[in-house]
Amino acid sequence: QVQLVESGGGLVQAGGSLRLSCSASGSIFSINYMGWYRQAPAKQRELVATITNGGSTNYADSVKGRFTISRDNAENTMHLQMNSLKPEDTGVYYCNAFIGFTRKNYWGQGTQVTVSS
């Protein structure tokens, strides 16, 4: 079992920045990769960024060059630095952890990000 807790969401004006954090606990040694997803009202949940244990990253085209995902393995924490925010970045952001040998996904409770125009 893995427990994930997000923090750092809030309200920001377009062009501003926010930093999200995800604290992981439990069987964290079994995590293969972690990521951030978001869900806007009336839309499906979508991938924002992922990072592997080795530090390889992957980003949605819509956030490339603006968002940076990182992991602090010593603190069991993952971050998402979001710069140059746009109103279309508004949504609930979820932390995700994937365990390969069980093929199970774990999710945090989500944190709201609202970008005003």
C-alpha cells in the first residue's frame, strides 16, 4: 500500500507560479514511477508529467517548457513547479504512484489549482 498526500494548490493569476508537492508513505520502495494528473470540470483526467525512479521525465505537450517535475527521494516527496500558468491549467491536480509488479496505481486526494485571467 502507498499513501499519497498533495499540497500547494491555490488561486493564482495568469502568468503566475505555483509549486505542488506530493508526500508518499507506505511501500514506497516498490514504486516504479510517479506522476501528476489533472482533471478540469467536465473533462477527463489527463496526464501532466511523470518521473521514473531514475529521474527520466515526461510531459504533456501543453505544459512543456512551463512545468517541471522533480523527486526528492530522501524526503519521499515529489514536486511540480508550475510557471507561466494559464486559465486552461485550472483543475484538480492528483499525485499518482505506479507499482509495476502489482500493476497497481495509487492516487492522492487531489489539490485544486485555479488560474484566473
